[in-house]
Amino acid sequence: MNLFSPYASLTYHRCEQLAQYSQNPQYMDRRYLTLEHRQANNQVALWMKQAGMLTWQDEAGNQWGALKCDNPNAPTLVIGSHLDTVPNGGKYDGILGVLLPISVLQYLHDTQQSLPYNLQIVGFGDEEGTRFGATLLGSRAVAGTWQENWANLVDADGIGLPQAMRDFGLDINLIRNCKREHNINAFIEIHIEQGPVLEAKKLAVGVVSAIAGARRFKCTLTGFAGHAGTVPMNMRQDALAGAAEMILAIEALASTHQLVATVGKLSCLSGATNVISGKTEFSIDIRSENDQQRDVAFTQIEQKIHDIATTRKLKLEISQTHSASTVKCDSGLQTQLSQAIAKQGILPFTLSSGAGHDTMAMANICPVGMLFMRCDKGISHHPAEAITEHDVEHTLAVLHHFLQSFPL
Ligand SMILES: [Zn+2]
């Protein structure tokens, strides 16, 4: 039996156990500053204590654990991810990244091993942004990039963020106190891949090179509504037909530029069977691990869809709704993670992340590294999200190798 198989089983069962804390009895749903968030924090704190850690909850509702080393000049490594989920989500997205390091520390505790540096584990309270609309609230509070105007955010039930914090026992006026800065030497996040690449490569784990920057746009296309029976085809200004041509052009240009662009939202007025659409709105989400390449591709997309609008006598307005730069993972940490993977007898493989993570926020204050673990068919944000105990075992061993090699 492998050294880590009992700890893999422990991690796997703890994921199951934590999944009990859901706002909805039918499916997984654990949002920021809810009773279930508190229950998850309390449970995780208990496991951290069992692994020999000191625990606390910060002013943003993030759960922390620390294993302090005797050397006062020792560096500090932080490992963590998030404990919230999307509605009807899975049991591993985020959660695994908090429970895996706790299991490795449990192993160190059980075998009476110590580390020559400070190790902290964090379970961020909000990454998904499903309660208040803004994402990474937990990690951005820690990184000091909390936005003052978030005090105006309101959830679907009309509860404001300051009130939700009060109900949770927190004070939004103290949020700046959880900002960490010069006292973190590196941050590592372990996360399920949420994509099919590792599975296709038959690899349990992979090293993340960068988290792709995304830009999002809202496009409004105005034509002229008319009767479906009386306006001849060559006299129409059909906003929906124009949008259809644009969506296909966006898809083709994304392939040409070898990046990803998605139209995920489309709405059309008047939306009646017998009316030519007079107005259509759609979204564009474009991502690449190279910001410059992404911007060049978007300029071409913009040009192309404007041409389509002109030809079809439609008015096109484009407004940007979101922009995030690519976050590069630290090359030294990437090398150390690759070496840890090789030590486990697995071929080191590097891939980029198309999804956003807490690591993006933490990159503002320290070097960051990410390790992806294979998940079944790349499915996430879905109840079918699945992992294997065997992969957990490999990941625990890789993390253990990494902890032994840190710092350089
Ligand atoms: Zn996640």
C-alpha cells in the first residue's frame, strides 16, 4: 500500500462530508457568508487543528490554519483554494485545494515530521461570486484589492454585503485588516483542471503555466422590426440574422488565432414568431494566455462584425464589460512543481488555465504556482464533477515532494 493511500481516502471522504453543508438539500450550493459557509469553516478548522495547526478566521470570512516553524526568519508558504460552490455545483472545485494540503499536514503530523518554514493553509470564502455577483471576494480581500464599492453589492434576496457580513459576525469596516503583503513568500493552489486535457494525456496532475486573461463585451445590434409575411427578404434589416452571421465569424476567427472566444448569451426583440428582429444583444468572452494575441484577435473580430453590420444596414454598438490580464505562474515554482511530479514517476506536463482562480488575486502580493488535478471528462460546476482516489493519492505525494523541496 502506498504511503498516502489512507490520506487519499481521508481526503476523498472529507470532500463528501463537506458536501453536506449545502443551502439546497437537492444539490450542492454553498455561497459566501451563509450558515453553510460557517459550518464548512468550522469543520475545516477542526481538521486543521487535528493536523497540528493554529486556526483563525479573517475579516473576510476566510478560514486559515498555520504551522509555525521555530526559525523567526523562516519564509512563509501559503497553500489554498476556495470553499464556496456554484449552485448545483460539484464537491471538489476549490474544496480539494483546501483539503489536500490539510491531509499532507496530517501525514507530517502523524509521522512527526516538521518543515523548515512556516506553512499556512487558507480556505477562501468566496471565489465563484454566486451570491453578490463580484468574484474572488475572499482572495481579493487578502491581496488588498478589495473594492470600496462592493459595499453596495446586494444578493438576490435584497441583503446587502455589509449586512450579510454583520449576520456572519464580521464588520466590513475592518476588511482591510485581512490584507497580507510582505509576509507571504509564495502561494500555491491545487485545483481540478475543469477541462479535458490531463484526461486525454492520461496524466493525474499537471503544472499550470498561466491563467488566461479574459475580456468580455456586450454587443447591441439594431435593425428594423417588421412583419414576417410582408417585408421582402432583400429589404430587411434583420438584427437576429446579422447576429447569427457575426457569431459564426467570431467562432471562425477564434480558431484562426488559436484562442477561445464564446458567444454565450443572446437575446432578441421582439422575440415573436412572426416579427423580424429589430434589436438583438449578445455577449463575447475572449481568452488567451497571451494578452497581446487576444487583443489583436479581438481587433479583427471587431472589424469583421462591423463589416457585417454595414453590409446588413444594422447599427452595432460594442461595450466592454470586463477585462483581466493574464497571470503568469512563477517559473521557479513551476520548475519545483514539475520536479515534484517527476519524483512521483509522472511525466511533467504544463498547461494553461482558461478559468479564473484565487491564484489571480494572490499574484498581486507574491509569486504564485498552480497544480491541476485530472477530473472526470473535464466536468466542473456540475453535480457530475468527479475525481478518483488514486489521483488524490498521486497529488498528495506530489505535494509532499514539493513541500520537501521548498524553499529553493
Ligand atoms: Zn474553483
